[in-house]
Amino acid sequence: MYENILFDLYGTLIDIRTDEEMPELWKKIAAYYSERGAEYTADEIQKEYVRLVAEEKKRVEKAYPEYKVIDIPIENVFEKLYTLKNVDVQKKGQDFVNDTAAYFRKSSTLFIELYDGVIELMEYLKSNKKHVYLLSNAQHTFTMNEIKELGLYDYFDDIFISSDYCVSKPDTHFYEKPLGKYNMDRSKTIMVGNDYISDMKGAHDAGIDGLYIHQEISPDIEGEVIAKWKIMDGDVHKIKEYLS
């Protein structure tokens, strides 16, 4: 029935908890930057981070007025935190910034693992010649490390991450990235996700079916879940039943 499977990531394939507000995080980030030549206090770097994120969002909104739901490349913020303290990032190379982003992500992550049944599901889909894609509202510098560490990377035929395109689900412009690139038959394409708006309403608006899986970290449902299929107990093992 379905040839193309678009997967959400966090809350669908990966169970994760993060906390970017904890004071200990910003103490670590301030120390990390200071060790690399950019002296900050914890309060200072947190305030600058929030300010720069807002600034970057305004830049993206201006650059892409057609997008209703934008995203930003967070590495721009980490880079600006260095340049504010006169650290020449260009001389350091892109890995200098990417390593900083990776440190931030690991320091703010409380828990991360695959849901039970994910690898079995991926093996099943690939053995049945399905085209498997990632369509995730996420940060490239965070996500690529995590899907490689958790053994998911090689299962995807292609990867679409919102920060790379400055647009997020449920905006149909983001859905059009894989749909258009591969000229997918929409009647043979399905979105699998745990967010009833970003994943399910977004898929519906893009003209494709949705398979909703409810997880502990799914947003609270208000109103109707617009999905062809629903798994309300979070059992990933059941997904393959709908993807034949």
C-alpha cells in the first residue's frame, strides 16, 4: 500500500528528555566558552543565548516570509556567542562551532534512547523495499550525532531536518521538501509521528495519510486527531501492521 514512509524522530522513534533551563547547564556552557577564549558568566551567556535566538528567528522570518512555521540553524547562535567575545571562529573552523553545539546538547539531555521495537521496524521496512525518510523538527547539529549514535542513520534513504531548511512542520513547505524532491505519489506516502498537529495535521494539509502514535511526551490532544491510523498505547511494534 505505502511505498514512502516519512518518520518524525523525537517522540516517535527516539524517547528523549531535555532541559535547557537548568542552572547547572548554563554554568557548564559558560565554563566551556571561557575555556575556549570567550569569557562568560552563567547568567550572561544564558541571556545572550536567548537574545540571539530571538534575533535569528527575526532574520529567518524576514528571509522567508512565505513560511508560516520557521526554524533556525542554532549553530549560528553558538557562533555569535564566540564572536561577541572576539573569538575568531573562522580561523578555528566549523568543527569548533559544531563541537560546541554537541556539548550543549549532551549537557542539556537528561535521557535518550530508542523506543522498543524501532530497529525491528526499520529492518522490516527495508526488507520490504520501503523508502524510509526522516522528516524532523530538529537541529542538524544535534540530530545527526544522535541518529548515528543510536544506529538509525543508515536506515534512512534521505534525511530532512527543519533547521537545514528554516521551516518546520506542520508548514506544508517543509513537507514539500521530500515530496517534491522524489516526486512521491501522495496516495502511497504516509507520515508517522507522535504530534497530532505537526505530524498529523501537517500531513493532512500536504495531502498524505498519517499514522499517529501517542507517547508520553506527545502534546496534549485538544480536539480531533486527523489521522488515517492511530496507535494510542505507544507500541512501536504495531506500526508495521499499517505500512504493508
